[in-house]
Amino acid sequence: LQIAIFASHTGTNMQAIIDACRRGDLNGEVCAVISNNSNSQALEKARTSRVRAYHLSNKTHPEEDELDEAIYKVLTESGTNIVVLAGYMKKIGPKVLKQYKGRILNIHPSLLPKYGGKGMYGSNVHRAVIDAGEKITGVTIHLVEEEYDTGKIIRQCEIEVLESDTIDTLSKRVLEKENSFYVETLKLISENVIKLQ
Ligand code: GRF
């Protein structure tokens, strides 16, 4: 797999995937990292790991279609065949969406369709899960479509919500699981056990 990762913030999922490729646990290579946030830890971590990293945003490309085009160019020039969103807080443009249809994955920290959609990101998700008194939450990896959190579900795993959980403890446990679950899922894709288009 030639993997491009899009990340806006901390980039723990990104780092887990880079490390798995380097260790040989995942038969692939992270050929590009793209972030809309020039100050993100994700960009910093990618550069430290010597992965090609690009800041592409409305700051570098004020017109949406130019941004879409610039991202598409990085993807084609790097030989990307799978796009992995990991905490990427911006919509994918129509060109990239069309050209990589069925090959763009996202990870979401809940059992979609529960606790997805607009406004449901970061600690908001875990707050809603705890407020609703859920006993089980989880992680979803899904294909990216035009609307948030609506594409076909590729894989899910459940995580128990403990009586003692706070937003912090639950977020931390879910994120740790995300890191390994994303790597495992990409491995299944690379082995053609999970078939994308
Ligand atoms: C993860 O919780 C992911 O599910 C969500 O954003 C977070 C990204 O974390 N979409 P990181 O940047 O990979 O550490």
C-alpha cells in the first residue's frame, strides 16, 4: 500500500501507521502526510519521522478548487493508492473524492451511526456517550463519502464504558484502541482480506 495520511492535530494514529510500516508489521509505506494545520503536531511528527509532509489549506490555497487540485497533485505524484484520514478536520474536495472513491478511509471514535455527524468530534463524542449512559462504545473505520460519517462501514470494534470513566479516561482508552485498530485494518486491506474497490 502507498498510504497518504491526512491529519489536523496530534497525529497519534498517523504515527502508529508510520511505525507499523517501518517495523514491517504493515506491508506499506506512508508516502505523504497532508495537514490543513501548519502548527499541528502531526506535521512535526511526520517530519521527525522523515515522511514527506505538506501543509495545504485555505491559507496556501484560498480557492477551494485550487486546494482540491493541490491535494490531488500530491496524491498522484506520491503514488498514493489509499488515503487515510486520521483526525482530519476538513472536508475532502470533490476531485479527490471522485478520483479516490472507495479508497478513502476515516476513523471515528464511536460505534457509528451512533454519535457521528456534525459537531461530533474529539471529546464531544465521549461526553455524549457518557451522558447517554452507554455501557459500550467503540471505534468505526468507514469509507468517506461527501457527508460526514456516512460512508460504508469497513470495521468496528467495541469498547466497554466503565462506571468510573470520565471523558478523559474514556478518550484515552478509545484513542489507544484506534491506533492499533487502524493498523490492523490496513493490514487486512493490504492482505486483501478486506477488499476495497
Ligand atoms: C481520533 O480520535 C479520531 O477518531 C478522530 O480524531 C482523533 C485523531 O487523533 N477523528 P490523532 O490525531 O490520530 O491522535
